[in-house]
Amino acid sequence: MLGDVLDALAAQTRPLDDIVVVDNASTDDTPRLIATREDVTDVVTMTRNYGGAGGFAAGIARALARGADLVWIMDDDTVPAPDALEALLAARAAYPGTPALLAARADWTDGREHPMNVPRYRAGLCRAQRRHAAAIGARPIRTASFVAVLLDARAIREDGLPLAAYFLWNDDFEYTGRLLRRRVGLYVPRARVEHRTAAFGNSTADPGARFVNEVRNKIWTFTRSRAFGPVERAAYMGKTLLRWGALLARSPQRGELVRHLVTGVRESLNPVPATSEVLADTAVAADVRAIEEARP
């Protein structure tokens, strides 16, 4: 799928200035494939798998080190339509302000909007703010997944990178929530990508051992992150507890999930390591430190 993604990026109606690929300790022929691509301008090779959170943090750090003003991030199973970037940039230019984040619509392989990637809409906005977004065919959002979001480098420099310690799950929830706590984020449905996951579904599916990450990272988000205010934390945590309860109630592996829940709670008692600490021995260590040390 990586080849399809790179083909789609090369075919964008608004050409990309740089394409940075993070090879997260792949064990297949990814290095060979990347080596054949003249459009890939930089490759970050990780010596071990740092998960989605570490991979995105590494890629964003390298993009900023290369002078990016805007960073468009996506998984290697996300294939953008030819005009996806053009649509995001058009919405950004038309909005009367500077959005920190613009999210594309992610469809599954059959054209249905993928429930895994539907952004959380922002409540409590004044009528003028809602009208400004609607006028350009967009909607204000509070959080988004990492599937094809366009990030403003200024917001990244002010609030830092994704937390690589999350490894997997909720890293995008925490990070986009942090970026958008006091900034504008927009969902732009006319910017389309295809998210080629194996199945059509969302986080209500039985996660197996990854439930440890779900529990630990959610608790870290609600107790250690500045992404959400007190009312938001209470509301999101309430919904999370209800979802966990429903998941446990219908799971045929309830005992195993309970064990994962206990492990996640236990791990959440530890401090969240800084991203510079997690990625200290990687090729982007200096890039990460430069961002973290320059934060106001």
C-alpha cells in the first residue's frame, strides 16, 4: 500500500514540496521500495518500531527541520484523491483566520465515510464562527485522527510534538485536542482520502491486547495532558467509561480484557516520558530537541 500512497502523493494537483517517509523498523521490502522513488526527498529510518505515535512525531520533527510551513501527515494505508491537498489549502486560504489543523474526509474502500476517522465536532461556538466555516464548506472540529490532517508549523512549534510514549492509540486524540484547545480546526469534506483498513469499523471493536494502550493513554490524556479543560475531561471520560463497559459486557474474552484494563491502569500511574526522551537514540533526536527546547 505504501507504493499506492506515494503514487497518490506524486499525483496531487498541488505538488508537495517534500515527501518524508518514516521507515518504522520495517521487516519487509519497504527500504527497497523507497529507494526506487525519486519523489521521496527524505527517509527517516528507525532502528526499532516506535509505534504510530513515535513514527508521526519523528516525521513531523523532520518536516519542520526541513523548513516546512505546513505538514500533511498520513498512514501508509491512506490514499488521497488527486485534489485532496488542493482542497485543504483552498479551505485554509478562504477561512477568515489561520486554522491550526484541517482534516480531510476519510472514506473506506467502498466509499462510505470511515467511522474510525470522523472528527469530533466543536460545540459552543458562536454563530459567526459556525457561519464562517459553513461558508467554505467546512465544519469546526475539536479533535481529529492522524489520517490526512494538515498541520500548521506554528502550532506545532508552540505546543510541541505528539507524545511518542503513547506508542499506539489515542496519540492523535491527545495531540489534536492539545493543538485545538484554543485554536481553530476545520473538517473539509471535499478533501477526500481512502483509508484502506482491513475492516470497516471504529474503536468499539474488540481491541485485544491493545486495550492496554487504550486504557493507559486515555488516563494519561485525562490526567496528565493540557489538551482538555475540566468540563471536557469529565464529558470525554464519562463516554469512555461507558464504552469500556459496553466492550467488556459483549466481549467473549472478558477475563483477558479485564487483565489488560488492570495493566493499562497500572502503567498510567507512571509519568509520561517526553518525546525527546523516547526518541533520544533515533535519527531525529536533534530535530525533536530543537522543537521542544524552542517552545515558549
